[in-house]
Amino acid sequence: MLEQNHVDILVSLPPSALKIYRIIESKKKVRICEIEKNTSYSLRTIRNALRILRNTNLITRIPNIHDMRRLYYAPKRI
């Protein structure tokens, strides 16, 4: 079960960040291009939502060892 603090954070998120968080949570590890394919959001909206999710400690960035220009995003463990 989710902690109350986690639930409060999820409720306060904008709709775009919540949708992107659900995608990241379901796939466990995604890149921005995968999020863009699964949503109708612009790249600017996606990056803004990712920034919000990182600032609230819901997701983390994982560097791609094969190509350091591309990052993966994964949910943080509670």
C-alpha cells in the first residue's frame, strides 16, 4: 500500500506529470522518445513533467551506458 505522503504528492501533480508517471511506473524504465510515442504531449511538456517528478522524488534518471546522451527514467522505490 502507498504511503500517505506518496498519495498526497500524486494528487497534487498536474495531469501531464501524473500520466507520465503512470507510464514510467508501468514500464519500469523508459526514455523520453518512448514517452513521446505513448502520449500526445510535446517534448517541452514531457521535460517539464519529468522535472516535476524528479523534484518530488518520484522518479530517478539512469544513464545509458552505451549512449550517455540518452537517459532512462525509472520510478524510485518507496
